Amino acid sequence: MSIDHRLLTALTVILTLIYPLAIWFGKGQVEPRWLAVLLLVLVATRLPALKISKLARWSALCGLMMVLAAVWTNALLPLKLYPVLVNLAFLIAFAYSLSTPQSMVERFARITEPDLPDVAVRYTRNVTKVWCAFFVFNGSMALITAIWASQEIWTLYTGVVSYLLMGSLFVIEYLVRIRFKRRHHV
């Protein structure tokens, strides 16, 4: 991975993390059509991935459609739907990997442990299913809060709670993995 690619990935992560807060702080201060510029920059940071992934192309197109809808209507709703799109894209990527020889989590695991035993491969497939369930839940909550909740609740969920839930899932899975490795001598 080149330095430019790493910087672009870091920029994408930072923008994704601050996105809900920027929408919240901008409400009433900045017209939604101008807040759409942040989403446009976020989509632009993913352009290098368009060469390698059909899913990246579709998610970028959907992101651009959200930008256009926000500019056209000058409404916040299209911008608040971006976290739904992110969860949907992750869900599709993880779920699709279950139909391939290597699940998404197995691919990640093989980066540090290329020789996974069969029991570990089954474990990674199950962890991929857990992440799919998480993306369904998280995306649903992002959609519900975008449509029916206040701006403050949406920001709290998408900017804080969802990250705490994701971090909790990482920690719980890590602890389960340690126990799994001990139990199966992996």
C-alpha cells in the first residue's frame, strides 16, 4: 500500500468519523446544499477504489446521488442517509464473501496468519455472519434515526453510539478469539 493510498484511507476514516458531527453542527448554520460538499469530498476519497471494486463504484454513485439530492432539495435527509449507505455497502461486501471460498474475516485473518486450520476458517466464517447481523442492525438504526428521530438523536447514534457498538463488537470478538485459540490450540 503506497503512502498516498494510506493518506487517502486515513482521510476517508477521519471524514467518516466526523461526518455526523459536521451535519449536526452545520444544522441551522449552513444550508444542507453546502454541507453536501463534505459528502462529495468523502465520496471523492473513495475514487481510487473504483478501479478494483464494483461495489465501490455503486456506493460512490449512490453517494453522488445523495449529494445531488441534498443540493437540489436543500434538505438534510439525503445527507443523513449516508451512514445507511455505508452500512449497506459493508453488509453487501461481507455477505457476498460468504458465497466465496474465503469469507471477509478470513481474508483479514490470513494477513497475519496465512496458514489457518479448518476450525479457524469455520470460526472466521461465523464472525463474518456476526458482522453481517451488526451491519443490518446498525444500518436499520441509522435509517430509523435519520427519518423519525431528532437531529440530536441521529447525531448521537451515528456519531457516538454506532462507533461504541462497533468497538464493543471488536473487543468482544477479540476476547472470544483468544478463548477459541486456547481451546482449539490454534
